[in-house]
Amino acid sequence: MTISDFAFSPSTLTVSKGTTVMWTNNDSAPHTVTSSGSGSLNSPDLESGDSYTFTFNSAGTFSYYCAIHPSMHGTVIVK
């Protein structure tokens, strides 16, 4: 997953249970990967070039956003 132009790309990703997803910040501004609601995604501030990984061990739909720029949203669907 890339973070570029103040957006997560792709905005929706479908993976199998047990998949590790990596987000890499390609913007000049810092961003986060933060669960919407009570999920487990909780990256630190990612500066340009920084990455965050998370392994999805259970099926479901996981929505997230950037805590610094709340208009940025993404979804990971785990089957």
C-alpha cells in the first residue's frame, strides 16, 4: 500500500487471512494508519519514506484513516 497525494492506494485492498500488509509513506507530509473504531491498526506518525506493517490474522473488514488528515480513508477486507 502506498500513501501518496494525501490518499491511501489502493483505497480498498482484499487479502487472505494471515497476510502482512505494508503501508509506505511517499508524501512529504507525515501520515498515520489508524483504525476507525476499536481496531488494532495504530501506526506511529510515518514521515516520508517510513513504512508500517500489520498482519491480519482474522477475517473481516478493517477500516482505517489518517489521524493527522482525517479525510484520508482506506479499507482492508480479509477473507
